[in-house]
Amino acid sequence: MHLDHPDAYPHRHTYSAAHPLRGDGSRRALRIGLGGPVGSGKTATVAALCRELRDRVSIAVVTNDIYTREDAEFLLRNAVLPPERITAVETGACPHTAIRDDISANLEAVEDLEEAVGPLDLILVESGGDNLTATFSKGLVDAQIFVIDVAGGDDIPRKGGPGVTTADLLVVNKTDLAPYVGADLEGMARDAKAQRGDLPVAFTSLAAEGGVGPVADWVRAQLAAWTAGPR
Amino acid sequence: MAVGEAIPPTASRAALLVLADGRFPAGGHAHSGGAEAAVKAGRVRDAGTLEAFCRGRLHTAGLTAAGLAAAAAAGLDPLALDEAADARTPSPALRAAARRLGRQLTRAVRATWPSPELDALAAARPRGAHQPIVLGLAARAAGLTPLDAAYAAVYESVSGPATAVVRLLGLDPFDATGVLARLAPELDAVAARAADAARGGLDALPAGAAPLLDIMAEVHAAWPVRLFAT
């Protein structure tokens, strides 16, 4: 609905973060957020997704490190994307603020990436490692992935919280470690189902060849749905 | 009221509370206003040293920002004010930060109090104008006075460091808020002085500077590990 006078503030809609169209009427890049606790494998998931998808999909990444540029530098060092496609946002000791309560710096990073490297298909916005309540603003991303791991405790799905309960995809990473940390994968799946209903859960082991496959398939499905959306 | 019609001045004093709220989503939470560097150097250690730091910042950078904000709210040419802000900001790191924050504030204000004046400034300075000038135009668009704009600027000049020091030192938040309360009469005086100066036009604007803040901002910008952007 456009209730404003059509000519009053012609730029206004280009500043609505959630608006799916660019100024020229084409669909902007799909934005997917990745959040989750420290050490669960967010950056490794981003790196694996870039390697898996970059030949077919034009990708860029925004990282939200807590106090360093380590995540951005990890991605650069591993050369998963050219440096001009990776941007780090500084978050003032509060990573969840930068992805939820005050998204202005992240929106700028997203727009600068599109401006600098041309039309993109997909922008991955990685949160700094944070607590179980951290979720992304709908004004910043179109869909979000929450990454936990079996070594962080197999009771996390049962405990729930906004990330586990509402994320569009829940990733349970490091399944290869389950025997060593005594994690009950079937119990985690059952608890996740109870918390999330029909929302999907992917069990991954990024250490294995093609381990990011289930997440990449989900991202491809999101991209297909996004591209087919109304213009 | 028709779209685009100016809101009469003093229509909403509460708009000042919205604009000056530390939760206004314009990027301020990532900045410590020099407090992180001062904490690392041992100059801010407790509530007393935080108060001294805030007082110094208020009467230098705070006064200068408030003059620019009041002038923009009074309707002085924003592009001339932007040059005046550059001339008053010797540190390249702080110039870059002021423009980045100005761009973030522009985004928030175009969604909250849209105005053709701000659209024009955004078109002329797509990478961001100095934050106090955007703040002044925001106040203007919200129907606030130049003095209100000066208040928003002076409060921000001390509330940012106080909040940051709570995070950096684990300082008791009641003590940090007590510092702000004790500074309130000085905030009144500095805001009034800035608004007075703005009535004298561009050349009468304050040009207070704190060399240590400028030098430490350059040092801080080169740190490989830091919690805040400035």
C-alpha cells in the first residue's frame, strides 16, 4: 500500500529496508542472516556456502565482529570471495544491537556492497557470536539461519529461545563430535521439532566433504522463491 | 495537515525526547566518543574521572557540535555548515566518523521525520554530511527549535561516553547516570551558548577543540582490536 502522496518524498521507499525492489524496479539481493553462539561454526558455514554457491550465484558477505576483524579476515585469508565482496561492521560491544535494534550500519554496508560490486543475488549477514536471544531485524534480512553445535550442549534445542524457536532454518553443526561429547542427536531433533513445529532443521558436519549441502540446498530454495517473487 | 506542510515550532517538545534517546537507531551505540582510548590510557578509571572526561568533551567538541546543530536547525545553508564542520574537525578519523554517523542519522530521520531539506542534503552528500548538521535538520523537520537541536547535541556528547564506560569498565550504571545528572546545569549553559552563537551566523559558530581527543582518535583508529568504532 502506498498511502503517501506519490511525489512528496520520491526517495523514501529506497530507504525502506524491507522493500524488495531496487530503484530501477529489479529485485535486490536476497539477504540472509546467520546468528548463533560463539564457536558454533557461523563463519565456517558462511565460508562453505560461498565455496558451494559462488560459481552460480553473485554473493557478498557482511560480518559483525564483536571486537576485531577476525571473521572478515578469516574469510579473506581463505579466499572464499574477492576482498571487495566482504565488509566488516563495528558493533560497539553489542553485536545483537547492530543486527536488531539499530541496523543502520549494516544497511549501509549492504547498500555499499551492491553499489561497489554491481547487482548481487545474495548477501550473507553474519552476526558476531552472541547469546541464544539474538535475532535479526526483518528490516535487515529476509530470512535467518541460527547455527548451534552439538558440543555446546544437546539441551539447547529443548531450552528454546528466539533464535532456536523462530529462525527460518536451524543448523545443528559438528555432528561428527556427537559421540565424543555424549550428545543425543535424535533427542536434539525431537526437541527442535517440539520447539519449531514445521520450521526446518539441518544437521551438518562441516568437517566432512560437502558437509554444508543441506544448508546450501535450503539457500538455493530461498533464492528461487525470492527470484520468483512479485515485481 | 497536508503532506509537506511544516509542523509549527514547539508543536511537539516530546519529539526532542525521541531524537535525543540513546536508542534512536542512528548508529551511536558503536561509538564511545573517545572514552575507549581514555580508558586504555588510564585517564578514565571511575565515576570521578568519567565526569572530568565528559566535562572536557562537553565544553569542546560538544559545544562545537551544538553550534552546528543549532545553526542547521535555524535554517543556515547545510552545505556551508558542512564545510564549517570540516574546518572544525582536524582529525581525519573523526571527520570520517562524523560523516558515517551523519549518513546513518539521515537514514533514520528520513523514515521518522521526512523533509525535502534533508533529501536535498542527502543528494548533495550521499556519503554523509557531518552528523551535527543532520541532527539540526532533523530537529527542524520535527518542529523543534535551534536550542532544542543544541540540547540534543550536547546531551549526546556526554551520554555516549558515559554509556560506553559502563560497558568498558563495568562501572556501576547508577554512578554513570549520576555523572550525567550532575552535568545537567552545564548542559543547559552550553546549549544556550551554542544557540546564541548560531544567531550570529556562520562565522560566529563555536570552534572549540580538544587536541587530546583528536590525537587519541587517530591512535584508536589504528588499533587492531577495539570494542568501539571511535
